[in-house]
Amino acid sequence: MSLIDWSHLVLHFMMLSMLAVGGAIATVPEMHRYLVTQQGWLSEEAFNSSITLAQAAPGPNVLFVALMGWNFGLAVGGPWAMAWAVLGACVCLASVLLPSSVTTFLITRWAHRNKELRAVRAFKAGMAPLVIALMMSTGWLMNSHHNQLDRDWPVWLVTFITAGVVWKTRVHLLWLLAIGAGLGVVGWV
């Protein structure tokens, strides 16, 4: 990997940082397109395992970005492969966290001072569908190679029922998570 490849990765992740409405996980489809399909820097297996491992581990869900950077650094290879992997993890994580964090801090301070403005209220209301659509596209991408609707229909049924309950009622989300966990424990989903 050349310095130009590293700079392209940093710039691309910084741009994705600014599009990460709903969290970094919402940018997974674009990361996949860039890292796996377009550049070929990560294999499908390395990409999916980065997300799966980070989501299974305790801590923030943005850890998958560090694992993708780790795998990118390992692709450099050579006797310094581990050093490149650590550098890749740090560079990718910083590229995703810094731009959106600084921007969010500054805009949130401004929006809090001007919360009565119609534009601020409209912006907040308009972001909800965008966040939902980005999260759905991430779920669709992660499940795209598991086309077994006949076997997974209980999961889809629970998903749609939960979405309806969240949409139409004020039931706390933790209760719905507990019910889903209970259904999983008894083996229904």
C-alpha cells in the first residue's frame, strides 16, 4: 500500500464520518463498496468478520472501523505487518471519529441555543427517516447472503411487530429488547 492509498482511505473515511447519521454502522454499505468492491483492499470475509467481531465485543459499535483499519494494515504485510495493522486501526478510527465529533459538538451547541427556530425543529424531524433508512440498508447488506426466508421468518415477524410497536406506542425499547431476548432463549427466534 502506498502513501496515496493511505491518504485515500483517510479522506474516504473522513467523508463517511460526515455521513454517519445514526452512527458509523450506517455507513457500512459505502465502506463495503469502497473497501471490498472498488479497491479490493479487504476480502468479503475480512469485512464481515470485522463487523461481527466488533458488534459481539463489549464497547461502542464503532469498533468495527478499527478492525477494518487493522485488516487494511495487515494487507500491507512484510516484517512490520503488526505495526501497519495498529497504524491502520488508529488512522481509520481517528478518520471516522474526529470530523463528525467536532462538527456534532459545534452544531449541537448552536442548535441548543436556537432550539425554538422552525428550521432546527424541522431538521430534527427530518433526520428520523434518514437514520432509519441507513440502518435498514446496513441490515439488508449484512443479511444479503442469507436468503433463507423460509427458515428465518420468525425473526422477520418479530422485527416487523417490534417496529410497529415502537412506531405506534410508547413502550420502552428495553422491554422490547427483553422480550426479544426471551424469545431467543426459548428458541422461538
